[in-house]
Amino acid sequence: MAEPRGHVRVPADLARVAEIRSLVRRVAGDCDAPDGCEDDLVQAVDEAATNVVVHGYRGERGWLDVHAERVDDRIVITLQDTAPMFDPTEVPEPDLAVPPERRRPGGMGVHLMRQATDSIAHRPRPGGGNILTLIRRLDTST
């Protein structure tokens, strides 16, 4: 039996991020992922895709190419784009000692991605852009 997997390529438009979330939900469901795992992955991918559209492309035309698949006991999601290079793994952790009402708006997306996954990796895309890989174990009890 083949491992669950899926792919979607969408224009860089916030209205199309729902298609990416649907892909992740379908693959996670096909993997019998626990609800918390599925919800975390959807949140992480939503944050990543939204950041690419809003901060990467900044209203310019572009696309996001997303693959989701089960690899052993993990779900691996890879997002590719041609936006200017940005490595979220280099973003420092936010100062959580500062009360939310005193923080500037935004700036928590990468933190949420880290909290919702087991690992995040970035590499430059050949020809320009980014390849972001998000990994989440299916069994969170280990």
C-alpha cells in the first residue's frame, strides 16, 4: 500500500491558502493522524503559506507548490516558492516575557510554526526562492 501523499500548486493569493490547508488535512486524515497532530500541521502550514504570500511576494505574482506525504512515522510537508529568500530558522524566538498587549502586531508566525512541528528546515530553491520543510511525528507520546 502506498504511503499517503498529496500535492497542490496555487497562485500566491491568501484566498488560495485554504486549498493548502485542505491538502494537509486530507493527508493527515489518510495517515490517521491524531487530531492535535493534524491541527498543528494545518496551523504551521497556514502560517508558512501566509508569510510567503504577505511578506515574500508582497502583492506580486507568484505561486506556492506544496507536497505533503507520510514518511515512516512522520508527515513531511514541503513548500516551495520563488519569493525572495527568507530563512525562518534564523528568526529569533520572541520574548514571551513581554505581555501580548505590549508586543508589536505580528511576529509570532514562525514561533507558532516551531511549536506546531518537530522540525523546520529551509534551503534556497535552485533558480531562486525557498524550500521550507515542516516535519511532524504522528505519535507524539515518544
